[in-house]
Amino acid sequence: MKQPLSLIVGSSILGAGILFSQISGYKNTPIIPGTPYHVHDNERPQPRVVQASGAVEVKPPSDALVLFDGKNVDAWTSAKGGQAPWEVRDGAMIAKETDIRSKEEFGALQLHFEWRLPADRKVSGQGGGNSGVFLMGLYEIQILQSHNNKTYPDGQATALYGQLSPLVNATSPQGEWNSYGITFTPPVYEGEKVVTPAKVTVIHNGVVVQNNEPFIGPTTHKKLAAYPPKHPTTGPLRLQFHGDPVEFRNIWVRPLGVRDEAE
């Protein structure tokens, strides 16, 4: 997510992006329900660091929809409309210019992708190595180079941004690939009331970091998330451009069907 300019200590231009110095976190934001912590609170405990074995490369199952196979960005559009501007090089899709959205829309899903940040890019807090994946275009799982890089815990890699930090920090060293395996179910409504919140499980480099956790609402910045009275049944995947050349590969998704449904 974007950093507010009021909390930027310093900045320098680096490549195509803006590098922000590490921020101090927030104390003027709402308290997250069920916790004593503010949204984006740097006094929230840092997740324990675990050394994982690196990215888990999973080939798309036979019923998966492949959104990127290393060849082109045909499955994506610019978030501003028109052709997706991201570059494809050496089998990776590289973030540039703007967010992109999948042409297909999804509800409940299984998602796999791999990402990395170039080894020579300077990173500090939320600056230098930041992106995110938005499920249904609404619910962000943070992408951040969090190996040896501290920031507010609800903004580190695999956090439910602004809501919930991960159980542990399993981020690979910079320059190495990370894998995200995600299962997601949308909220269930009765009329304009949420009876079951959206939930997500995230496996980072083979390590469970979010275990069927609820979102308190669609992702916001500095504000307390809340569910709207009306909610779409499906939405696109959105990959964020945060000014940093984060690379992606092997992106596929499986819409989750109904149990015991005949073929």
C-alpha cells in the first residue's frame, strides 16, 4: 500500500521507483478489533523469523487457469484500462507504470504465484520492494521484501494489509524467489449483513503464515476496514505497482467449485 507523504523521513530516486526511508508507524489510526494495536502500528510484535527452503514451484493442475506462463501478459489489463504495461523478460513479468487486473473474475479460489525483488535494489521499510495481490480486487495480501527488512507488522510480506500480521516471517533473501499459495473464500451475506467474513489461508515458501483467517473488510490504508452493505460475487485479481520492479512468474488460479457437484 502507499505510504503517506506526511510520514516519509526522506526519499531518493532509484530507477523507475521512489525509495522511501523506513517509517515509524502510526499511533493516530484506529485500534484493530480484538487487538491492542493500531492500524499500521510498529509496536506490534515483529513476526518470528523462520528459514524456509525457498520458493515452492508448483505446476498448474489440469483444471487451473494459467494467468502467466512466462510468455506474455495477455490474461491481464491495465487497472487504468487498456493493455497491461508490465514487461516480460526472462520468463518473468515485471511490475511497471500501474496496477494490472486479470481479465477473468473469481470468487472462491486457489491461487499460486512466485515473486522476487532484484538483489541490487535498495529496500527500507515499505519502500523499494513493495507490491501486493488483491483478491477480488478488494482484499490485499501484502508482497514485500521482508527478509532483514522491518516495517509495521501488518504491512510485511503475507500480511492481511492493515489488519493481520503473519504467524511468522518466511521471506527469502533478496534476489531469490518466493512462493505464495493462497486459498480464499468471499464473505457470505444475508441481505446487507455479513454472516461469514471473507477468509484466507496463505502458505509462504511452504510455511503456513495465515491459517483460515478472516478479513474485517476490504483493504484500506490507515483506516479500519469494514464491509459494505453490498458486495460483488466475483472480482478480478489485481497486482499492485508500488513504484518497485517486483518480478512475478508461474501465476495460476483454480476457482473452487461446489462439493459433490456432478461433472
